[in-house]
Amino acid sequence: MYDVWKNALAEIEQQVSAANFSTWFQNTSLLSAEDGNIKIGVKNSFYVKQLRARYLEIIISALKNNNINVVNVEFEVSSSPKTKIKSREITKNQTSFKDRVKTLHLESKKNQLEYQNGLNDKYTLDNFVVGSNNDLAVSAAKSIIDAPGTRYNPFFLYGGPGLGKTHLVQAIGNELLKRNPNLKILYTPTSHFYSDFIEAIQNGKGKEFNRKFQKLDCLIIDDFQFIVNKEKSQEEFFNIFNDLYQLNKQIIVTSDRLPSQIKTVDERLASRLTWAGAFDLQLPKFEDKCAILRAKADLMGAEIEPEAIEYIAENVNTNIRDLEGEFSTILLMSEVRGLTPLELINNGSVSVNKISKIRPVSPKQIIEKVAKYFNLSVKEMCGKSRVSNIKNARQVAMFLLSKELSLSTNKIASEVGVKDHTTVMHGIKKIEKDLKLDFALRDQIEAIKEKIYG
Amino acid sequence: MKIKVTQEKLSKALNNISRIAIGKVTLPILNNVLIRVNKKKVSLITTNLDMAMIDFLPVSNSEEGVVTVPAKLLAEFISNLPKGEIVEISSSDTKVTISSGKYSSIINGALADDFPELPEINEKQAVTFKLSVEEFKNSLSQVIIASSNDLTRPALTGVYFNTYNHVLAIAATDGYRLAEKKLISKVESEVNAIIPSSSLQEVLRSVSDDVEEIEISFNDDLVRFRLGEIEIISKLIDASFPDYQRLIPKDCNITTVLNREELIRVTKLAALFARSVGGSIICETKKPDTFSVKSIANEFGENDSKIETTVDQTGKVNLNSRFLLDALNALEEPEISFSFSDRIAPILLKNKKDQKYTHIIMPLNS
């Protein structure tokens, strides 16, 4: 019955403005529909009046279109069943947090054994926390679920590691399957794709491999950037892509960067992948991070103070995976030590932001490597020249000194030979800003890091 | 649409009702005030979907029509116009022209189509009470202080209007203290409704000197207040209020009568030393004639004040000084009764003569 109402809502959504829909129809529910007596639960009497006065016709026609017999529609004030805080029952075999984690692990293992379409049903849209960092991608995902293979085809999703790419595309797959269990969906990481492909070629079954994909209604390829240097696989993928696209089948691809920035990806393929636009997942903002942690806490049934959540959100700035990792660690610790998370934080037992990577590198080494990478001498780079490539190298050096060794800006200034710390601060900020957009720079810095530690 | 009205009247009405027109991001039209002229009757309406405020503005001259205008902007514009002038508001489509003497401006309004329809009280089923504004305002202020703003317990975020033994009473609690006031002693109809404190705050703010009577009408899920030309409609909280009568102690072992002003003074003194211990103070009765209030702050020192009274029995209780002060300020008579049993049962505060108001506070663990 719930699903019927969801379908009706989806239809209503297309007939009223977004603002009106989210105000009046969110948090409504279908309470009963016996013998055509429809009862709809709403937030308060203001909603009753408005829905009856303005939207009754739309509601009735939407219900009728979903094959519901409508004789009479009534509205009833009911505090929304969804948002109500559920009281938690602790069963015997789930008494402690450790056990809960264990069962979660077991469950996920079981799922992994069972899957054939590559989908893991723990990824759903319901447990995907929507924020300003990902709302565009999520709304596109929702429209794919409503109408696969139409508007956002192919759906190209990109973003840094641990920001929820896999979660979102798996959720699309799961949701599609829920709506229509007969759909043929395949989720495959790129690495599986090419290893399967190689195996198929070796066994002389290349054609079958291709045919397997052509039968699909929806293909989800994860971590497409690993296709680098796999030219044959790429060609095969290109063929599959074209076949599926011709048949209006939904194709979903994720990657950590835009296709044009993946080395050795054919231009024809790159442009095809972003035909329907590319959606990015960004780092969550502070509020989004809090929301994510809160959702996670609810999911685990764990209790954690708002202050503790804020502390973690403020101090983990890398990605959502790290965020959840820190969160789990703190919860586990609180379970073991018998203190609440906030007490742990206050007495200094956990310090999220002090996970500095202590590696045996000296500032001098970093400066040398950077200079070498940019084909400059150390003297040149640490001089006063304002030629742009030299200046840029210098800023990269400052950035790495700050990030890798956590040196103070004053110290960096003296290492790199610039006048004062404000110059350093400016340099670091500039690189940080550029990193967000400039994938070439990201690669450069990764390469330098490899040189430093490698 | 066209209305002509004095600046004072319009400004007062707009300032009052524009308070709740704080936009929901999802529905920007809620930032607006709806101005409607229908059969010579002018109404200004705002709503935040939890409540609505309507002002039936008496005007000298009007033409029919309806339009919505950003409420805050209009309120501020009107309140900055010179006093005593006549203001004329007219609209064509969504352009709203406001002119007054030398001043005139055009505000971009919005069509009224998107403005929500307001629920109405079903007069036939309604249970209606009339009260003097003065009494209602005082009583509500005495009770509302005890309501909670913890949204996870919705029932406690409002004031409970209920009837028992033909008495209409209002009550509020946040789980640590409870206040009850009996409003009308002989009523026939029954009511059980929790009105959100936020709506009641708006009712209190809308009270003006020239209105003497307030009319309150209840439906199953709606309440309406009528205050002269102002009407306030609010949702009710859909939850059940705790059976609070059971919480009020029936008889207490220890009862003392104290001078209210004196107790306020010594509580304030004690509170100064109680800051580091969460405001915890110790009240103690000592034979034959001492009521003492003590607080200890390890780093600052300690405080011990005494009030003379008659004491039959000795006892001791720890209280939150802020809660005690709130209660004492809500009580009215110069002499009050302070009753308690032991260190865990709630304490009971009442005026010495008038028994309509009851305030109880849970003691702190010592």
C-alpha cells in the first residue's frame, strides 16, 4: 500500500511545483484504502485544509491511475510515521556494539556470497544522506529510477574516493530492481570487467562475453579510471556501450575524474560518456557531515552526543569513508571503556585530527624532489624568481611541506626562502583551491608524492 | 484591491502578524502577507503552516481584491512612514503600490493562488471558552515557563488545556517541574488539547491594552483565539500529555509559610555560589523557627542564609535554583507555602491564600 502511495506521489510531483510538492506532500502517508475509503495521514490541520481545497482532484486522479478504487478521500492528522523516533529493542544476541558490528559484518558477507548481479542490498537511497554536496547527483539518480534509459543516459558520476559513488550507483540498481524484479542489472567494478574480458578472450569466448552484456537492461560500471592502458577492454566496452545505448538501456559509469582526464581514454568514448552530463560528488560541508554521522548513528542504534558528532565532523576533512571510520572507532572505544563518546573526546583519549602521518622525510628531501620534478634546481626554485612555472613549483613545495610534514608557515617560509609566512599561506591556499578543479595538478602532486615516498 | 487606513493601525497590525512570516525555504510565499478585501472586510493573513494570524483591519475606504506582499518588507516600510498619515495600498496584478503623502513605493508582490488555504474552526463541534484577557495572559505566563523545548518529546513542548471535575485547567511540564493553573471553575464541556508553546507565545505578544476579552475555540486538531480584531489559529500537538494529576503530591510532611520576596533574595544569593554545581542549592528547615538556603562552591566559598518562620518538622531538599526562582516569580502573593516530604519527592509551591496555581519541582540528587 505504501508503494502505491509512492507511485501516486510520483505522479502528483509532476503536476505541482516543486515547492508546493515538498511542502504539502512530503511526510504524507496512506493510512488505509478499504472499499474506496481513502485515508491520508498529514502533518496538521493546516495541511488537511490545503490538500482538500487545492489538491483533492489531483490526488484522486493519481490514485485512480494507480488502480485504486476511490469513493471518498479523508485526511487525518497523524504525526508522520516515518520521522517518528523508533524505540529500540535490544535483543539478546545484539546486546553490545561489538556484537552489532559483528552481525553487520556477517550479514554483509552473506550478501556478498549470494550476489550475482553485483548489487549489495545494504546500499539504498534511504540510507544515502543527501546534502548540498550531492543533491544534483541524487536528483538525477531519482529520475533514472523513475525512468531508466531516458534523460540521464549515460549517467556519469565522478568524485574523489570515499564520497559515495559506489553507494549511489548501487542504490540506483537496488531501487530499479525493487520496482521491477525482472530487470537485468549488472554492477561490475572496472577491474572485474577487464579481468573477465581477458579470461573470456583466453577461452575463446569473446563473443559470449559481449552477448552477456547485450542482454542487460542496466549496466553499472564502477571506478572507470582503472581502464587506463587497457586498450582492448576499452574497445570492448565502447562496443557494449554503443549497443546498449542504441537500445535505450541505462548505462551508469563512475570514476574519480572526468573521462577526458583519464589518460589513454579514447576521445570518442570520453565524449560519449558525458553526453548526458557529468555529475560530481563533492566533499560534504560541515552540516552535511553532521547529518551523515547522525544517520549512521541511527542506523547502528548507537547513542552519541551532538557535540561529539560536531567534533568528528569538524576534524575529519578527507572523505566520508574516513569520517565513518573515525566514528566507528570512537563508538567502539566508548563501548570498551564504558565512557560516552563526548567524555572520550573531552579527556583526550581520541584525537581525530592528530592522525599525522609520521614518515621519515625531511623538508630538504621534499624540496629537492619537487624541484627535480619541475626540472629546476633547488636554488632556482627557492630563489626570488616570479616566473610563473617557478612560482608554481615553489607553491607546490610549500603545499607539500605543510600537508606532509605539518610544518608551521614560518618554518616553511625559511625553508623555501620566501619573505614571510603570509606568502606561504597564500601559496598553500592557492594550491588547495586549484586542486579542486585541476586534475592535472592533482596528478602532478600524486606523482611527486610517489617520488618522495617511493 | 485598494485600502485606505491610518499609518498607526496598519503598522501595528503588520508588525504583529509579520512575526510568523519567516520563510520556509521550501515555500517562499510563506514570507508574504495576504491582503484580502472581500465585501468591505479587509483581512491581513500570515501563516507558517503551524499557525496562522489574521488581522481584520478596520479601514475607511476599500475596493475588492487580493494580493500577497513580502510581509517583513511591508511592515518595515509602513512603520517608517510618518505617524498620523493616511496610507493607501493598491494593487494591479502583482504590483503593489503604497503611497502616503510624499512617500510612495511599488513592491513586487505575488499572486494569491499559491497562498495556502487556512483551516477553519467547525463552529458546531467547537468547544468555546471566554476569559478576561488580563487573567488569561497572567495565567498563561505562569504556566508556559515550565514547558519544554525538547522536540523529541512533542507532548511537553506545549501547554495542556484540560477539564476535570468541571474545572478548566492549563498545565505544562518539562519533566523536571510542572505548573498548573485552574482557569474556570464551572465548565460543562470537555476539552483535552495541547497547544504548542510557540503559538501561545504569539498569542501573548498579540495581546493589546484595548482588548478585554479573549475567546478560545477548540476542534479536534485545531484551536482558534479571538482577540478583538485579531484571530490566531494554531494546530494542536498530536500527542498525549502525561497524567499530571498523579505527579502533584497530595500531602506533604513538611510545610512552611515564607515571605516570597525574602525567599527570592536568598535564592538569588545562594545561586551565585551554586554556579559551578549546576545551580544546586540546599533548602533546609530547622526547629524551631529557621528556613535556611545553602550553597557550596568549592572554589569560591559558601553561602548560608536564613529566613524566620515556624517549623514543625525538620527536613532537607536539594533544588535547582533557577527552577525555584522561576516558580517564585510566577507566584503572586507576598506569602507562599513551601511543602516537601523527603529528598526525592517533588516539592510543592503555592500561594498562601489563592489555591488556583500549583508549581512542583523535582529535587536534585544530592
